[in-house]
Amino acid sequence: MPGKMKAAVVEAFGETLVLREWNIPTPGPGQILVRTEACGVCHTDLHAARGDWPAKPTLPFIPGHEGIGVVVALGPGVTAVKEGDRVGVPWLFSACGHCEHCLSAWETVCAEAEFGGYTRNGGFAEYILADPNYVAHIPAGLEAAEAAPIICAGITTYKGIKETEARPGECIVISGAGGLGHLAIQYAKAMGLQVCAVDIDDGKLAHATRLGADVVVNAKGDDPAQAVRKATGGGAHGVRITAASLPAFKQGIAMTRKRGTCVLVGLPPGEVPLPLFSVMADCITVRGSFVGNRQDMAEALAFAARGQVKADIEFQPLSAINAVFDRLQKAEVPSRVVLDFAGS
Ligand code: NAD
Ligand code: ZN
Ligand code: ZN
């Protein structure tokens, strides 16, 4: 499909994105072309555009890994989807399919994995090239914009909750009640957990309460870990950190109950010292969690399709991306911004 599309492009790390024309890609063998309807804006897109992490994307690139749209063209040999299907092009863009990690449904850590909006161009554009074997299949009845935050924020928080191994009736801390966190509160309640939400913004904490959090703690207080330990009678069985700030990680480990699990999801640049004595003496597990596999994706979307989880969305046009990044950086986005391509 020849022609031009509008895209928001990172041309230099740390600079504003450039709104420009880009060639509409042609799907090669085993690829598909998706016409974007909506794309969520994740804090990861901001890390990508700033070049925050050790492995950086090659410039120029198009961010966005919550892109939802309709399949409009198939390359040769594609059978996994058909034209007209609604799909999502997630962070896990593709993987090798045959290494030990792929074989055990841990394709997220495949050495050959490609990442949407990072090593492959993403959804801040009117069209996205995708691998049909790794796209999210959007359930009927779920609007494109409703599905967008689920394919990164939703799946990542859902998987992160599972990785805490907290059981129904037990306590979980959701630290960072932003894009990922506001969905995590809803998943955790739907999974039968008691939820303690932690953030530095009172507005986000008030929203957390509206979403069903049983307890809220402002991390700007004197000793947020002490407040959580008091509220949970000795710490939470599971702690899941999606704050994009380093102090939250040390605090989160101190919020974990003896023999509990602290799952690290947020990715601010830098390193966190581990308090060895308490981690060992309290037999705490500290575990990283990275998006989720394709089965997690189907499950995360099913919660949304059933109405148990609903993203709070603020619509913006693609042209507003730099203002959105600015607000995300200052933690001023209430929950999730979704770029709306309907009018484009
Ligand atoms: P966001 O900006 O919407 O939310 C971050 C929240 O953290 C904000 O509400 C902010 O107020 C809060 N916060 C800041 N300091 C805090 C503190 N000390 N304690 C508690 N909360 C604090 O960002 P998002 O889109 O939800 O992404 C969050 C992080 O998760 C980012 O670093 C992103 O890159 C990362 N992420 C990781 C994965 C993964 O697979 N591991 C996937 C997606 C996003
Ligand atoms: Zn993301
Ligand atoms: Zn692999």
C-alpha cells in the first residue's frame, strides 16, 4: 500500500518528537499492516524517547506499543489473522518461537524478541507493520480506545500481580497509581485481593479509592513503609511497584511482609541498593516482571471485555504528543492518555 502517513518520530533522544510524514510500510512475507484507530501513551514511550535505558532504539523511530487498529493488508503466507480483524500491536512485537524461553511461554525474555515502538516502529502513526503471530486479538465488544491501555498497562499489571503469588484475601500494595497502577487496582480487586495503593499525588490516591483500593498511603509522608506495615498488620503479601521513580523501590521492599514477594515493574533509570539483612532475614522474594506472554494478554483483555477492568482515558490527537509527554514527566496525567486516530 504505497503512500504517506502522519507519524510522531523520535529523531534525537531527549528532544521533542517531530510530527512528520513517513512512508506507509508494505507488509512482507509473514507480516501484516494495521490501520491505527487508537494508541495509548505509556511512560515507557517517554523512557524510549529520552534514551533512558542501556539498550537504546536506533534513531529515528516511531514510539507507541498500545496501538489498536484494523488489519488492512496481509503479506504472503499470513493465516493467523484476516483483513478486517481488530488487533493490537504490543510491546512484545515478535520472538523467535523456538528457544527455551519461547518453548516455556516466556517469549518476553527471548534473546531475539523485538519490541514495538522501540526496536520496531510503533503506534504513534496512522499505520503499523506487525507480526500476526504476536498481535493481541481484541475481543468483540471492546472499543479500540478501551483496549489500547490493556495491551501494555493492563497485561503488565495483571502479570505483575500474578507474579507476587498473593492469594485471594491477602494484601497487595500497588505502588504508583498512574497508567499501570489504576488498572492494577482493578485487576487486584477482581482477583479477590485487599489493595493498598501508594502514590505521591493525593488526586491519584482519591481516584484509587474510587477504583476500590481498601487503603491508600501517600509516599510523601514521613515513613510510607511504616504506614503500610501498620495498615496491613506487618506488610503486604505482595508488592507490585509501577512507580517511575527510584525511591519507590526501596520503600516497596520495606512494605513487603515476611516471606512476601516484591515485584519490580517500573523502569526509572538507575539502580536500587538491596537491604540485604531484611531481605534475607525476612525471606523476601524480589522479582522482576516484564509485560506478559500471549496467554496473559488474552486473559488481561478478557477482564476488560467482561467489564471488570476499565481504563480511565483522556483522548488527545497525535499532534498533542509533546504536551502529553511533558505532563507524563511531571506525573500530571491522571490515568492514561489515548491518541485518537478516528478523525485522521
Ligand atoms: P505513569 O507516569 O502513568 O505512573 C507513574 C506513577 O508513579 C504516577 O502516578 C506517580 O505519581 C507515581 N509515583 C512517583 N513517585 C512515586 C513514589 N515514590 N511512590 C509511589 N508512586 C510514585 O507511568 P506508567 O505508564 O504507569 O508506567 C510506570 C512505569 O512502569 C514506567 O517506568 C514504565 O516504563 C514502566 N513499565 C514497565 C513495564 C514492564 O513490563 N516492566 C511495562 C510498562 C511500563
Ligand atoms: Zn508500556
Ligand atoms: Zn525465543
